[in-house]
Amino acid sequence: MRIGELSERTATPRRLLRYYEEQGLIVPYRCANGYRAYDERFVDRVLQIRGLLDAGLPTRIIKQILPCLDKPRTIHFPDATPQMLATLEGELDRMSERIDCLIRNRDAIAEYLDVVRGTASGAAASAVAASAVSAAAAEGTPAEAALPSAGVCAVPVA
Amino acid sequence: MRIGELSERTATPRRLLRYYEEQGLIVPYRCANGYRAYDERFVDRVLQIRGLLDAGLPTRIIKQILPCLDKPRTIHFPDATPQMLATLEGELDRMSERIDCLIRNRDAIAEYLDVVRGTASGAAASAVAASAVSAAAAEGTPAEAALPSAGVCAVPVA
DNA sequence: CTTGACCTTCACATCAATGTGACCGTTCGA
DNA sequence: TCGAACGGTCACATTGATGTGAAGGTCAAG
């Protein structure tokens, strides 16, 4: 398939596909006319790249990691250098921190929304927030509610 | 406290504190001598900003969101415009997608690490990966193992 | 043969988050 | 009173991931 189709199938701007190539993340074949040619494998590959990028990994790291997670669904042991494994472990930790952080912030926002709209039915509405707001509403207190420290979250070391 | 202390307590370069101010995310007081003065609340505030930034929210959005999650642990209802609630809901969804995406990728990497090091004890080592690798090792097959589609994850619309 | 959709490269633009340095004022302790 | 440590502004530089557009080649359908 050519770049247009891959672009559609991965919901990724052509520009980015070329960019990933520029960064050495993907290496498409070339037709006689110079057009880039991608096979099926590139669909997963690109999605994977996008996922890792979104995970906060820079292209530099992804490039190192990718040969290990190479052909989608297949692991190539020979590619794993100890150096790389260390990198991976580090990134793994950072990702976990990021996830925790995201979850805390998301929950804080969800809670805020629940509280602010009185949608106490929302699963995320914690007892404390829900009760706080209902109490406030009942008493006509200035509309403020206690929010757990959920929203506060230090950023992992970059 | 002045910028140096806040910088230390939030592990945030002074430069960034000034940057956040420039972006309207924080508005410190000013001493007579022109020095910025921050009170305790700014510590949480800055950590929260860092968290939200790390969550992928642009400063532009954070600026809108922040007045709502304002004084840490307190919600100010008056600040919530319907427009803003919509924005928040949108971001909430995006954050959830991001979280799922991150988790999938993290697990994929964790799994890879487990498999590649034969550390089948790791909680994340799925039966399929573990068995695949042990089978491969037992038979002397080319060192490849089936990996679930975990690593592949489309990026949420930006 | 022409048109339109697709492809190419090149190159400059943007945006957020940072780094860095110049240059100057303030505070404080030795 | 001097210097170190800190503060201030200004401003330019960089990096990563993107957007965007110009100028031109390829190709299939009308």
C-alpha cells in the first residue's frame, strides 16, 4: 500500500509517516517511481509507534526499543542488549509513574465534574466529595467542597 | 517564599516557574523589591500544573481548568461555565484514552522484559508469553515468542 | 491529452517546554 | 564594604512533534 492508505488506516498524517521514517522508525520499500510502499505489517507498526510516542517515549528511545518488539506480536531475542533492557526498565518505571499521575488527575477532574453537576451517580464520585457537596447544597454553604489530594501529582523525572 | 525555595520544593526549574507565570498559570505576589512571593498553596499548585502538563494537557487548557480546581482541595462552583465543563469532559475522555494506551504499552513492555529475561515470576508475565518462551527454549526454536496485541495502541485524537 | 488525485522533496512555521546567558539590582553574612 | 547567593528582565536558541505550502513527477480515467 502507499502512503495515503497507510495514513488513512492509521489515522496518521502523511507528514508524520515521513517523519517517522526520517527518524528511522520505519523503513518503507520504494517502488520504481519513488513512491513509498508499505505492507500490512506497517499498520501495526505505526500504531505501535504512535502508542509509544503517546506514552511519552521520544523517537530516539522508540527506535531502540522497536527492533525488540519488532514484527508485531513477535519478540526477537537476539536484539536485546543488556543496555537496552536497562533502558526499557527505566522507561517502564517512568510509564508507571505517568499512569498513576494521569489517573490521579483524571479522577480529580471526574470528581470535580461529578460534584459540580450534582451527578453523584457517577462511579468516580467519591463519598467524600459527594457528601461534601450535598451537605453544602443542603445548608446553602458557599459552594465549596473538599477535594482529596487527587489532583496533585509530581511529574516524574524526565 | 521566594522563587528559589518554590523551585526546590517542587523540583521545578525557576525558569519554568516564570514560564508558567508567563502563561498565566500562576500569579505570584510581588514584594516591594520586585521579587516574586509565593505562599504554601503554590507548592501544590505547581505540582498540579506539572501533573496536568504531564497528562498531556496544553497550558492553554490548564489555564482554563485550573480556576476550577483552584485552591487545592477546594472547588469553586462559580467558575464553572458550561463551555468549560464541556472542555473538561473532552479532556477527561482524552485522558482516559491516554491512560488505557499507556497501560497497554507499559504492559507490553513489561511482558517483553519478563519474557526476554525468563523472569516468569513477574506478575505481568501472561501465560501465553511465558509458555511461548519456555516452549521455544525447550525446543530450541528460533527465539521468538508470541506477544499479545498489547503493544499496539492507537493514539487518541489530538 | 488533460485533469485530478496521488506521490515526491524541500523548507519554512509553530507550539510547548526548556536551556542559557547577558546584564543588572538586592540581601546578607564575614 | 565586599562578595556570594539570590532575584529580576530580556532575549535568543533548541528540541520534538507537528503543520503547511510550494514546485514538481506519476498515473488512471474521461
